[in-house]
Amino acid sequence: MRIWFNRWFTTVTHFMEMIRSNDEGRRFEIFGTHSNKDALYLQYCDYAFTEPTVSGEEYIEFCLEFCRKHKINIFIPRKENVLISKRLADFENIGVKVLVCPDSELMETLDNKAAAYHSILQKEEDGAELVAIPDFYVVNNIYDFKSAYESLRAKGHKVCFKPVVGEGATGFRVIEDEIESIDQLFGRASSRRLPYHYACEILSQQEVFPDLMVLEYLEGPEFSIDCVSSAEQLYAAIPRMKGEGRIREIINHHELIQLAQRFHQHYQIPYLFNIQVKYNQGVPKLLEINPRMSGGMHFSCLTGLNLPYLGIKLLLGEEIGQLKPRFGIRASHLEKEMILDKDLFA
């Protein structure tokens, strides 16, 4: 069976290895593509190719042609996964199963952090109990930015901001005016912190800028909850706490497992998805929802669950039975050097 990973995180190497080492002895050939031929996960593929630097519908046509040419059975996309979810019928027509949520409207909503927050707030207005949302505003000009900042400060919040559309911590900044002392400069990484007047100077460079979320900064511990599910059932939710440095703790956290169950009940995302929350004053508040494998999901697989392979089984309509993850694990990781194979590309 042939699996294709298009432009992914480097940590997808772990998922490739877990799929290959599945406990049912099922054999897979793994194809990988990236626009950068030195993307490290390509070294772990059976067949590696460079992608064209295109996007949108042109990229979808590349994907369809790649699947036809290489007789791909399963496509696990990250790049353009929202648009791919809208074109699932085209992939199904050529015999390709795609590991992506088939609800394209939901995919589009979750891809936009503000739209995701508003969706949850609407469900809570209708009587659902899902997850607390940080106080936030969406702005695209300096005047609204200043107003949002002042409103949040008046509520007693430290303030941060990030792009409405984006992955991980890209573009994330914390506004902290007492940042210019030598103690602070030497005592901690400050690249994601900047004074309010610097933020205003930068954002004033354009009359209108891309939508930003200006929101309360959450001071407490951060959790990433990796989930495996069908549309009808959540099979497992694994809370993973981000500790100091590279430490990760896999915890049987009842409150967060229930949160994941409530979320799945209302949104019914199939296969693999991830919820990120951070605590503030004892309350877990939503950061974002990723309707795909998270970059750190390999830590959650230390529970004994081969999550990427389970996602494939669900995609193929196979039973996976009752899952019993092993909690109470504290883990980290080391860097590993590798020599790049210059003859890798087909």
C-alpha cells in the first residue's frame, strides 16, 4: 500500500516509522514531497520528490496528478489540507483515500482562529458546554489594535497577539513593557516579547494589515490533547503537558479528557485531531484546534498507541477496538545528526 505525505513538519519522520512498524505486519511504501529537497523527513521516505512552489487550485491539480502517476492509495496532507477537503471527491474518483476531515466548512472554520472561537461561543450560546475562550478582539488597523489593547488591560490582562490564520507560534508576541533591563535580556528568551510602543510603531507602517487576534495572555501550563476518533466515537484523548524546556508529561487529566469528549460530541472530527489549551487562574482556555496530526503527537504515542496507524485503519473503515493508553510518562528528546543522501530523489 502506498502512502504519500506532502509538505509536512520534520517530526512526521516519527509517524512514518510508526506506520512501518505496525503490529499487524502490514507493508507500506512511503512517498514524500517538499519544495525544499533538504527537508529532513524526505530521508525517511522510500521515494522522495520536490514539489512545485505553487498553491491553491494549481497545487490541487499537482496533487491529483502525483496520485495518478505514482498510484497512491492513501494521501496524508498538511499543505492545503482545507482546499483538499473541498476536493475529496476528485481524489476518491481516482481511488485515493485522504486522511483529512471531510467536512470542508468545519476545516475552513478551524483554520481561522477567530472563526473557531466564534463557532464555539455560538454553540455555548445555544446551551453547549465546550471550553473557555480567552478574551479577544480581531483587528486590522492600528486604531483598533490600540483600543483592543486598552480594553484588555482594563480587564487586568497581560496582552498578546497573533495572526488569525497561521500554525503554531508563528507571529505570536507578548506585549511586555518592562523588557529592556539587562536582567530580563540575559535571564530569558525575549524574542517573542516586545514593548507596546514597538508593536504600535511596526503596525503603524500600514493603514490596514492582515487580521490579528489581540487577546489575554495565558500564564499557566500548556497542554496539547491528541485525539483518535471516528465521526461517531472518540476512542482516546491523550493530554500532553509542555513542561520546562523539552520536557513533556503524558497525564491522565480527567478535566481535559472530558473537554475533548465534549468537543468531539459537537464537532465530530474523524481520524486524528489535536486541541491545544493553556491555563489561566485555574481555567483551561483554548489556544487552537488542529484537525490533523500535531507536530508533537509522537510523544503521545509513548502511551502504547500507534496513533498514525490507528488513523489509517479508521480511514480504511477498519475496527480498532477499545484503546487503553498508558499514562504517567515523563519524556524529552535529543537532537540527532544525519548525513543527507544526495542520491535519494527518484
